[in-house]
Amino acid sequence: MSMMENPNLRRLERYLDLAAARQTIVASNLANVDTPGYRTRDLDFNAELRRAETHLTSDAARPVVREVEGLTERPDGNNVSLERESMLLAQTQLQFRLGVQLLRAELRRVQLAITEGRG
């Protein structure tokens, strides 16, 4: 394992990957708000994060995307809710920002260890 491949960086990478995947899914839902028969899709962010934690050494752990059940369906068969998707988009953006802040802090910690180790 190289110095830059520590478990914290790997976890943060997975966290950011999941946040980006969810943002893509939500954007797709919003793009299809007027598509007849389109069904809202999502992933369970917390469950996928727990699952990714058990597969830190494997790139095979891809998020499971499922159709969202229990949403109100319009007469054309579409069940996308602008309110729900807008809220999820904002939540996912905040999660991604948090991940970036944590990544920056971890990289500063690694940089500090390198610079302090020289002296």
C-alpha cells in the first residue's frame, strides 16, 4: 500500500463516488419529469455506504439502483416528483461538499506528516 492509499482516503473516495452517482440518478429523474411512463430511480445512500465499507479493497462494489416505490403516479405513468428530486439534489450536493472538505482535511494531514517527518 502506498502512502497515498490509506484507508481514510479510500473511504472518502467511495463516499464521493456514491454522492456523484446519486447526483447523476437524481439529475436523470429530473430530466425525465415529462417522459410518459418514466419511473423514479434512486439508491439507498446509507446502505450503499455501509456496503462499500465492506468492499474497500474491491472495485466491484457498484451501487444498486432501484425503482422508488410508493410515489404518486400521474395519468401518463410518470411518478417523478419535482419536490422530492429537488430536495435530494440539494442533500446530495451537501454530502458531496462534506466529502470534499473531509478529503482536503485528510490530504492536509498527510502533507503535515510529510513535512514534519523531514525536520
